[in-house]
Amino acid sequence: MTTQTTKTRTDLSRAEQACAEGESALERGDTSAAENHFTRALRLAGVGDGGATEGDGRGGDGWGHDAQGDAHAGDAVDTVDAVDAGGPERGIDVRSDASGVDAGGPACGSPGTGGPPHGPDTYDLGTGGPTGVPDAESHAADRNAGTLVHGPDAETDTDGLNAATPVPGRHVESDAYGLGARGSTDGSDTDRGMYGPGAGSPTRGPATGNPAHSPLPEGVARVVARAWTGVGRVWLARGEGAGAEAEFERAHALRPSAAGPLHWLGCAAAHRGDLAAAERHLTASLACAVPHGRSLVQRAYVHARAGNPDSALGDLRAAASAGPLDDEARWLFAVLAGGSTREVALRLRRAALAALGGHDGDELRRRAAALLVAARGLDPGSWSSSPLYAVALVRGGYRAAAVALLDDAVRDDPSDHRVTHTLAVGLLNSGDAGSGSTWERCVAAWAALLHDAGFWAHALESASRRYGVDVEPSLVPVLRAGLREALERCLPDDAGTRVALGPLLQREADAAKLLAAIGGFPAAAGGGGAPLFCGPLRIAELGRSAEFGAFAAAWEQSFAIARTASASASVDARAQSFAAGSATSAEVEAETETGPEAEAEAEAEAETATATATATPSAASTSLTYAFSELGFARLLLGQDKAVDALAALSELRCPRCRARGGPGAGAVCEPACGRFDELNPGYAGVPDKHLRLSLDARGLALEARLSMGRSEMTSARPDFGAAAAYWRRALVHSREIDRYRETQTAIVDMALGAARAAHRDGRLSLAVSTLDATRSVIGANERGRLEGQLARVLADRGISVANDAEALLDRPAADLRRSVAFNPHLLRAQVSLGIVLRGLAAARWSSGSLSGARDTLREAVDQLTAALALFPDEPDLEELREAAVADLDHVMWQPDESEQ
């Protein structure tokens, strides 16, 4: 008998342990594991099907009867001390709890939208002090025990009160997430009053046997009741209210004097919407010798839902006098007691964070998010720790509310990279449901991070902590490029935006980079605060277009001063160079005597001067007004050598509304009265006559596009010199209309000279000649001198190269050298080479029988060499060539011409 008793007590101890493990699984939200543990507990307790026990013959102490009986079982039910195990309690419909407060009607005695009389922001509701601003850590440590009565359904409107539920709410589907799943304060999750009669498998639902068939010893009854109660909570967690109530009824039938089963029956009744039955059961629980510790709070929720705010407030006050209320009860207390709107909002936020401190269940996340939505309805401004609340809202299925919260936070502190990053992630993951404006905001947020030094410092620090190594700041450019590429891959091709998202991101990122280069734009109005490194979209979102316009205008003025100084220095340097290079003809002669080396050096100097001029910041490349406007897209395309696309982008700069009104298309800008002009073009918001200035700048970019198109045609693998000349002619016509003709001529000549020099270096002399000839055909006299000097050298080189080919005829070399001498008679190499080629050409014609042709060629040679000697007196090569040409001519003149005979 002693051995059997010991075994029985061991089994009961193991059953108690199984119940504890099942309750722990409920706390984690693992209903399947919980069900298995409770089933095992019933089996160890000897409870079989139909309510019969497996050891009917055992009786007495053989059942492991606990001598303490009900005295030991008088502890509160599982829900009383739930908070110590890790979570707040839940109950009435969460959405309505605060949504009802600001929905326009009274909620459990709370005022309507007008709000209660103003008072302290927070009240001491039995906690010993004000709550202050909630945070996750404090809530995790300050949660009280218990569970809330769940509402009848999960579809309660979040926007207002239900007429039948003055404190409406979004019921939590499963009591397993808070209804007694977390254990008591002393670590024992035992509700001795809940363990009921009868038997049954937790997988079977309501019992079919007779619970009174075989009375169980007290110890066994306590274990069985505990297991049945756990089974009921599993059913309730799965939304099976009928099965849950049946299990709770078993426990009550077995132990009718215990408060626990009555409490749970009240919870189950509230879960299915029978508020009268819920109140009856909870009142009965409170009337027991050892009342359930949470029944007062649960009954308060039932009273509130039933439209009895005074009774609900009385219950909450009684509960507060017995011990601290948890966060759920506190915010309801604040509502019922007429607390300030801000106090209620703070209580709701605190309750939401407390809910997140529990297990990671979907229901808890939804409840926490719904509490935050309600708090937003009461306190819609910017919150501290907004990223934390936003994450909770997103995880609870309220992405739009999270984005709205972050938008408010960004407007409050746009330089906080943590808020901006959270917003960027939230918008990027909006998926296909995002509208065009949503994607534009997403691009604006990410672009604001790409060049934010604080963001990258935080990223490096986080990586260093994560991997335990120092991360060098030199990696930031690589990381930034990788992030930008990843973003471009994530952006949809067709998002319904005015501009494709790829170019939009590039425009925003380039503008942010330019802004970062000058130190950023002050985040706070009036010029204070940390700097912003963003693009025009973010400036418009913040409503700072006018301020940015003034900021950009000031920087433009400094740019203009720098450009003027640079241009003056360049002009002075070139003037000194020309003065030193052409002081006297003797100096020219000395220079020409050096031959090709001097010419190469002159070309190098010219290229250096051109490179210096090119390196000088231009108005377009460094302009904040260009970058922070609709012109930024054209500038971006020009930088990518997409001049045709840039020209197309410049054809329409109006907002959709102005475009719909009709009017001219090319270079058109918004009407002067358009309210969106500054939003689309913040860089021009501070410029006088901003509409005219934008139009003129657009035409200037169109001019650059045409020049670029001409250069592309000329420098392509198969150049089309006719098309290039056509583009440049049109550009010159366009330049006259905006008073930039001389500037345009210079630009065309610079491009042609650069292309010709490149071809010359590569030995493609004919390409160099064609390039210069095509350019010379469209350029006026003002800039032709520069082209003709280069053309003379190229023609001379080509003529000499061909003439040195033994099999080549000398007609083409002679033509090239004649043109070279005509363009630059001071080119000694060309003069000497022309004399030699003309003598050789005369000899070839004499040999072919054309004596008259030989005479004419020799006369030309004599005249050419005579003119050359006037420029280069005493030049021995020229004198020798002239004497030889005269002798040849005399000899030919005395020869009989057969054609004359």
C-alpha cells in the first residue's frame, strides 16, 4: 500500500509538472504543445474517458490526497499573477478602447471629442507615482497580473464606439495569450479553485461522461481541474468558445466553491458576447470565500461594455485599492475617470508596449498595434521613440498608421536618421499597393540617407558590434553604392509616378550629394538645427521650399563670384601666353625652326588651357537651382550622354494641372499663379522672376543638349559630319535667342579641337581633317582662327605622310600642303614640304608628256618659295629649293613642246 501511495503521489507530482509545462506553452502561444502537456497530466492523474478514473479501487490516500485541501487551493486563478510571467492582460475590444474616446461620443463616462477638463498629464492610479512617458523596458518590469474579458467579436470598427459597447474594443481571439497563461507571482501557476470534476481528453472538446460518476480525492481533483482548465484555455485560444466553456463547467462542477472556474466561465461568456452571463459568473467568483484576484477588473470590463461606466469605475477603484493595476486597466481607468486626452493616450501607449513584452504572438502584436492606433487618435502629433511605435504598428498590420506616425516625426525632426530610415523601410515594403506618391516619398527618404554622415556612422558602429571587428570608414562609398544599387533593383518599373523611379532616385541622390558637399541645409526653420542632406522631394515634403530657395540663391551668388574669378585668371594666363608667343616675327621664326617638337608642345599647352577651362565649375554642374528643380532630370541625362532624352525631358516642365490646361509645350513652365511651382522647383523659389529664369535655364540646357548631340555624331565610331554640323547650326541659332552666341561658338570649337587632337594623336589624320573642316563650315570668323591653325598642322602632316609614300601620287599631298600654307603661312615645315612636293609633281608631269603642266607647276613652286622667303629670309632650305625650282623651270622652258609644234 505504501508503495502504491508513493507511486500515486509521484504521478500526481508529474501531472502537476505537466500542467505547469502546458501553462508555459500557453504563455508562448504554442497551443499544440500545451494541449499535449494537459493530456499527459490527465493521463498521469488516472482520468479516463467518460469521466471515470483508471483507479476507482484506490481511494483514500492512495489518490495522493493533499492534506491542505482547499486551503492550499485558495490561490488566485492562473490569470491573477500573469504579469510576472511576461505580459499584460487583454480584454475588451482594444480598438474601441481609445477610438471611442475620440470618435465623438461618450465612452464609459469619458468625454467625447471635446476631451475632459484639463488636468495633470498623468495620474497616480495606485502605482505610487505618475507613469511618465512609456518605454518598453519599464513596462516589461511593471506589468501586473491577470487577463481581461475578451469582446464578442474581432471585427469591431476601429473608428468609433459600438452602440452596444460604450467602451468598444477589439477582442483578443485567444485567452491563451493572456487569460491565465503566465503563472502567478510566486512562480506557481496553480489555481486550485479551477480544477474541476469529470474526465475527458483535451483533444475531445466537451465531456460526454458523467462528471459525478466517481468522486475523486481532493489531490487528484485539483490536478484534473487544473488540466481541464488548461484544456479550456487551449480551446479558447483557438476560438472554440463552446469547447472551452464545457471544460470550465467540468471544473466548476467538481469544485463549485472555488472562484477560479467561475472566473473563467465569466471570461468565456464575455468572449461569446453574453455580458449578462459574464457578469453573473464574475460576481459569483467575487462572492467565494477566496475571490479570484482578477474578477474585479474583468467585471469592470464587462460593465464598461454593457454601458455601465459607473459600475466599471467602481470595480476598478476597488481593484486599485487592493493592488496596482496593470497598464490595460490603467488606461481604462483614465477613460472612465475623465482623465485628460493626453493621459489616456500615454496609458494606451504604455499598455501597447507592455503587450509587446509578452510572447511573440500574432494576437499580441495586433492588440499592441490597435492600442497604438487608438492612442494616435487621441494624440496625433509627433511621439518620442517613434521608430519603436512604428515597428509595433507595422507588425500589427497597421502600416499606414505607422507611416503617418513617422511622417509626423520627420516633420518634427527631419535630421533624425533613425526616423528617416524606419520610414524608408516601411515605404519600401509597402509593396504593389503603394501609389505613385508613396513611391516618391520612399525615394525621397532613401536619398536623404545616402549622404547622411550620421546614418553611416551608426551603420558602421552597428556592424562593428555585430561582427566584433572595427569597420573602416573607407568602406562607406562602397556601402553607399551597394545600397543605391539594391534600391534600384527593388523599385518597380511602373509605379505611376511622373518620372520613372530609377531616374528619380538618381536625381534625388545627386542633389543630396551636392547639398552634402556644401555642408547641408539647416533642418530647423530659421537656419538652426542639424543639417539635411536630401533631395528636392524631401524639401517639398517638409514645406521648406521658400527657405531653400533663399538658401540656394545665396550659394548661387557665391558660385558666380568663384566662376568670375576663375574665368578672369584663365583669360589673363592665355593673354600672357599669346603675348609671349607672338611678340616678334623673329620669335616666331625661332619657334618654327624647332619643328614638330614645338608644335606638339603648343598643342599640349592648348590642351592644358582647355582642361583648365573645363575644370572650372559651370553654372549647370554646380548649381543648386538646377539640381533642386525639374531641370535636374535633364542635367542627369546629359551627364549620362543621353542628350536626346534630355532634350525630351526639357520639352515639358509643367505640373500635371498646368499641363492639362494646355498651352505651348516646348520649354513650357507652370503659370505664375501655380501653387506647385515652388514644390517642384524649390531651387528657384528664392529667385526673382523665377518662372522666366527657369524657362531661360531650360533653354540653356537644351542648347547644351544640341551641342552634345553634335559632338556624339562627330566622335562616334562612324562619324556623321553632316548631322553634327546640322545640330551645331541649330544650336548657334538657338544661342542667338538667349544671347549666348559667342559662348556657343567657343564651345563648339573647343569640342572640335579636342576631337581633332585625339584623332591626330591616334594617327587618324583624315578624321582630324574632316572634323575640323565640318566645324569650320558652321563657325563664324570670330573663332575660325583657332580651327585654321590646327587644320594647317594636320593638313601638313597628312600631306607629308602621303608624299613620303613612294607609290602615291603627289596631287593630294600638294593640295593638302597648299591649304596648310594658306591657313598658316608661318608654318615653315609646310612651306618647305610644299616646295619639295611641287618640284616632284612637275617632274612627274614632264615624265608623263605634259610639258606645259610641268612649267605651270614649277612657276607655282618658284612663286610659293619666293613668298616663303619673304616670311623666312635667309632660310637656307627655302633658298636652295627656290634656286633648284628656277633651274628646273629654265630647263623646261627651253624644251620643245610637241603640242605647240
